[in-house]
Amino acid sequence: MNSGQALMADAMAVEASGARQEIAGVAEVCDDHLHFKSNSDLKARAKGWHIDRSEIAGVRDGGEPGEVVINFRTPGRFHAIVVTPVMHADKWRALATG
């Protein structure tokens, strides 16, 4: 998605290391980059986590209705980010295809 428009949705990031802790936050896609901020990052105005779209290994439907799971190539901080978009789920699913 490189159109100057952004996608934003509530998200849950799954850490790649250890017990795969889940971190609640918000995901945004704009200009071929995915950006994740945890809820604590939002409160602290921290930068959050950025990943280039080329690091996305795949996108699939999640286990709950409306969920979209974005899996990443390794190594990386997160194994996956699960988003629950209110709108444009098709655009979230298209992240892996360009």
C-alpha cells in the first residue's frame, strides 16, 4: 500500500522469543511499512516498532471472525501481528501480495 493512505486497526503482537508473549496495541500500514505501537507506547508517545513490507512472510485469516494474521520472516522481534480491522480487511490480507 503505497498510495499516501493508511490502514489502522487494533492489534495483538506475538513476540518471537521465549513464551511468545502477546502485546496489545495498534497496527498501521502506510507507504509500504507496517508500524506497531503497544498500548503503553501510545501513552508514552514512543516510536513503537517499524517493519518493511518485504519482511512479511504471509497473511491469513485468524482464528476469530474478522481477524487477520500477519506473519513475519525471522529473525525479528515479533512472530506475528494479529489485527482486527473494522474496515478494509481485504487490504490487510493483500499486504503479502503487494
